[in-house]
Amino acid sequence: MEADQFAGAYLSVVESIAKLVAAGFEHKRTYLSFQEYFERLRTEAERWGKPMAAVLGALWPRSIWVPAPSAARTP
């Protein structure tokens, strides 16, 4: 995950959910918690991009599989 934080976080979430689905769990009911460890960010702008990329990568699979709340409601 060191080379590309976005791809690493994305693939970690996909793998975790795939394991749950393979065990018979419904993907819509997944609940994941995240723990990431990054270097001290300080005031260097380059360092702040790493955690942001990881967060976006981790959230991307959920946006694909779970419909938005407005789309899930029926009139």
C-alpha cells in the first residue's frame, strides 16, 4: 500500500467485503472500521495527500455498492 494509498485502501476494502460475501454475509449489511498509520504530517503538503488518498480509496467501493439514501426511498 505504500506505493499508492488510494489503490491499497480500495483493494483492502474490496478484499474484506469479498471475504464476508464468500462466507454468506450480505454485502449491504457490512460495517467496516478503519485504522491507518501514517508518518507525521507536519506542515508539508505532500504528506497530507497520503491519508486523503487512503480515505477516498476506502470509501470508493461503498459508493459503488450501496445506493444513495435518496435512491433507496420509494415515493
